[in-house]
Amino acid sequence: MLTDAKMTFFGLAFAALLATLGALEIEAESASESVAVTAGEGQTDWRHEELRGDVFYQVFVRSFADEDGDGVGDFAGLTDRLDYLNDGDPATDDDLGVDGLWLMPMFESPSYHGYDVVDYLSVDEEYGSNADFARFLKAAHERGLRVIVDFVMNHTGSGHPWFQASSVADSPYRDWYVWRADDPGWTQPWGSGPTWHRSPRGDGTFFYGIFWSGMPDLNFSHPPVREAMKRLALHWLAAGVDGFRLDATRHLFAGGPGELQNSQPDTYAFLREFSAAVRHEDPTAILVGENWTSTEKIAPFFGDTDRVVGGDQLPMNFNFPIADAIVRGLRDGTAFWVMEVLDAMAELYPDGVIDAPFLRNHDQMRLA
């Protein structure tokens, strides 16, 4: 069973080491109305300096606290137990004293994990209502806690109204996902699973989904998709969230089989676009990318720090290599593996970025 895990990040690792077309159109929010921000004069920089050294706690709402007794954690339960995480009083010592919370997927989804979203505007009904989330957010902010939420942009659930509409060949939403007439036989870059899947319509066509058929990838080459994702991010920022953990950002574009399904040039270009929209709305907003790869391949996701202070793509990225190096070092009784990663970071990471180190997350084996 998934449990919440304490995530120590937002400190420099060098210093710290340690369902209807109507609903569909409402969610898309008239995607033709662009929220893109033009680069150039007046470029907004990130304002993240006060985040350095902050500790965020990863919360799986489903397993954290069940207020109504139905066997599923909920926002009412999380709100009631916020004082355990941080009571807002720096003079006390009986709370964990964390600085922020990362909520795993909280949007409407048919699964326990929530990474197959079917409605980006509604809190999963098992966790409560949007009003329950708003009460939680207010209580967290009153205690000085920042709250970031998991934003699953790469794909939706196959039950999302966008995909249901897209599966019809002549639908105006056809190009919101990636379709073709045959199966090219690609497999996942990390394994042997297929990444092209038969249409649920049984019409002989195939759609792209790097994880599985229940999570079809959105088509970020299609401008309305790009606009919809930016607009959804701005919607939740306006609702009071402090930023986003961006899931699977390496896979937003696929240029072919194998490694061409990772970290394509178009991916970096869209992240610059998305980042600019968020930064223009709130330069203190948090964006942290999940790019599970080597230091060499994580470094480009920060973008250009000369153009934008903090980086013009993702100002923070989870440091998977340092997590593995710490665990390996403990096992082997040596600091060599940690120093190897730190040396690579010193060489490859842009100046002034904020690293996001951690030990283990929900996709990995627990240490405790």
C-alpha cells in the first residue's frame, strides 16, 4: 500500500546534500484564447530564493487520514491533522515542522493512484469536494505551509471526455491525442511494454500511450492541448495552490522508437512556454519536474539561467541520482557515489538553480 513519504527538497544539494462534450469544453476553457507569454523584453524572473532549504512532505491523501470512516483518506482528515505536520508556531517542538506539502494526484480518477485523470477541475470525490480542498488549503496557508499538487500533463485517463471524443475519427478532438493507422511496434524506452494501443472503437487505428492503454498521451504538438494545460495550471494557481509537481515531463513528445520517446527538443520548447505562463501569473509559484534519469540528462531541463533567473524551463528538478547515490553509499559504506553525483552536478547544472534532493518516493522501495 502506498504511504506518505517525507521529501527533503528545495535546498541546494551542494550545501544540504542532504464526461460530456460540454464538460470537455468547460475544462478546455476556449483553448483558442492563448495564454502564451512572449519571450523577450519584460521577461519575468523566478522569485524562489526563500525556498532554499525548505522541506516538503509528500502526502498520499488516500492513506494519510480518514475523517469520515469510509476507509479512504480525505481532505477533511488531512486538515484535521495539519498540526502534526506544522502547527504554525515556531516555538513548539511536537510537530514535524515541515515547510510545505506535495499532494499526490487529487483530481477525479478511477484508480487508487490517480495518475489517470478524467477531470482536471474536480477533486476526486473519495477525497471530498472542491470546497473541502479549499478549506484544507486555507488551513495549510494559515500555518505557513506551501502546497503543491501533482499535475499530470503527459497523459490523461482513457475515461477522460477528451479521449472519449478523440476516439471518433472525425471528432474535433481527434488531434488532442496521437493516432495512426498502424502499430509501428515501439516499446517503452525502459522496458518491453508496447506504447501503441488499439482504439477502443475497434476501427483498426492505434493511439500512443507510453505507460499503458489506460493512460493515452496528449498531443502537445496540437496548440489547443498546450493552451488547455496552461489554462488549467493558471486555474489552480488562482484557486490558491503554490505550484506543481510535473509528472513524466521527459515524455511530453515522442519523435520515434526507443530513446526518441524521451527528452525531445519540442519538450524543452513547451516547458519554456508553460513555465513562462506560470511565471507571468506568479513568479513565486513552484514547478518541480519528475525526470527520472541521469544528472547529465536532468541538467537541460532547468533551461537558460542567463535568460531567466532560476531557469527558463523547470526551476527545480527531482534529483534521482543523488537519491540512489545516498542509498548505495549507505549500503557500501562509502561517500564515493555521493561525491560522484555532486561533481557531475557542479559541472553540468546551471548556476543558481534549486536542486530537489530526496531519498525515496512512491515509485520506489521504502527505506523504513
